[in-house]
Amino acid sequence: MAIGDKYDHLNCFLAGKEKARRAVAIAKETARNPALHKHIELRGKKEKRVLFTEGPHKYKSGEELFAAGQSLFSRSILATGRADRKAS
């Protein structure tokens, strides 16, 4: 929660593809069912609940979020490796 929804894709990669798929399925079901909205934390200054279907990842599948996180992770590792070689 400390990083908000800006790195959900990285969290999906770290959790693994199957858990990312399940998380998206749960988020979609929660968004569809108003009785479940109470389980979504309030965010921001306006203390608002943001549904999966309204957030920045609304049309993405678990596989897409996993792949985006994998790409971010790989780019970060490559950049770190390049920086380490330059410092040596």
C-alpha cells in the first residue's frame, strides 16, 4: 500500500503469473459486486475507493501486468549492471 498502484505490475511479476491472474480475477469480481466494495481501502485526500475497473490497469489481464512487471524488473537489473561496470 505504501507505493500505491503505481507498481502493481511489478508486484504481479514478483508474485508470479498464476497469482497475478488470480489477483486480477478477484479485483474484477470485487469491482462488479458492490457488496464487496467495503473491502477496498480508501485512498487519497478524498478518501475514495478505486475499483480495478476505474484504475490505471482497468483493461489489463494478469498476464499483461506480469509481463509489464517483468520488463520493468529486467530494465532495472540491466541499468544497474551497466552502472556497476562504469563505476569499476
